[in-house]
Amino acid sequence: MSKLLLPAVLLLALAGCQSATAPATATDATLAEATAPAAATDPAATPGAATAEAARAAVGRFVQALPNAARYVPDSASVADVGTHWQVLVPRTDWAQRMPSKAAFEVDKATGAVTTRPVK
């Protein structure tokens, strides 16, 4: 009986490992979509991010595509005009007792492309 049980357990373990890799590929595709300009992901949006609200919305769409989106609070984001782009600081719930407590994103005004920035 144990000779039959061991191969069955190994087969189930391998099947479980294969199903765990499928969502990671879907997440990568979702993340690639989020890095595209806003016009490519939302046909109703105008290209670029001319206003602070457009930049905040672009970062909100970008954050929602991340696998850890629940850790971000995009409603409390602050936006700063920095020449040719917007700097958007989004608070993180898991960084509550640490400084800095916000993640930084950069939104290009001309294209609306969102990129992550290091926070010092």
C-alpha cells in the first residue's frame, strides 16, 4: 500500500507546483500593461497626464495592477509638479512606523507613463 501512496503524493505535489506558476505569468502581463501609457490601457483617457488629477489616476491604475496593491493608499497620494513630469507619493500601510512611509512614482506629462522611483 505504501508503494502506491508515495507516487500518488509526489504526483499531487508536482501538480500543485505547476498550478502555482500560472498566476505569476498573468501578474507579469498585468504589470506590463500598467507600465504602458494611459491611452493604451484606457481608450477613453487622453494621452499624457497634463493635470495632477490625471497623474494621480495613472498611478492609481498602475498600483491596482501590482500584486501587492492592497498595501498602497492611492486616495491619500500627494502630487508635485517637477518640470516635465509629476512626482506622486503614495502612502503604504506596511510602512506605517518607518520613514519614509510613502512609495514614489513618476508620471511623464507628455506620455502618461508611470515609473517607480527610489525613496530616500
